[in-house]
Amino acid sequence: MATGLEVYGSDGRLLVNMTMSISQHQGDVVTNATGGAITLPDIPAGKRRFYIVVPLVDTQQWKGKKPGVTISGNTLSWQYQHSTWFGQFSANCRIYYGYY
């Protein structure tokens, strides 16, 4: 049984306790529709990084392309790879990052 904070749903189901891995947002970056990289802050020992890419423009269904993102050590980098055929374009995006 966990000690400390525990949160239960109305159905009695445990939703959160202090031993669960809950995500922690550390920051975000706007891509300006070009490739790039930033240095991330350190994370606590035993935690894992995550990122979420959110378009800031209308992607016009399949034409607007989000960047590919990689994290290596404390570096988050993103790169756009697509053709310009049929009006494809690099979509300006915000990349949220953190750890859990």
C-alpha cells in the first residue's frame, strides 16, 4: 500500500499515488518550420524523457508535415523530411518535452 497522496475516481478506482510515474513538463520549443536542436535540462536519475509534437498551423490534412524528433543525451533535435510535390510543406510546430 502506498503512503502519501492517493487519488481515487468516483468508482473507487485508484487514479494516482505517490509511487506512480507521472509526467513532468520541462519546457517547449517552436520549430519555426525549420530543423534545429536545443539542449535539455537534466532529469532525475531513473526517469525517462518524452516529447509531444503539436502543429501550430492548419496541416491541410496530409500536406503539412511535422518534423521527426530525436533525443540523444541532453539534446533534442528535429528535422523535416518531405518532398515539395503536391504542395507539401514544413508545418510550424511546438515540441513539448519532459520526463516521467
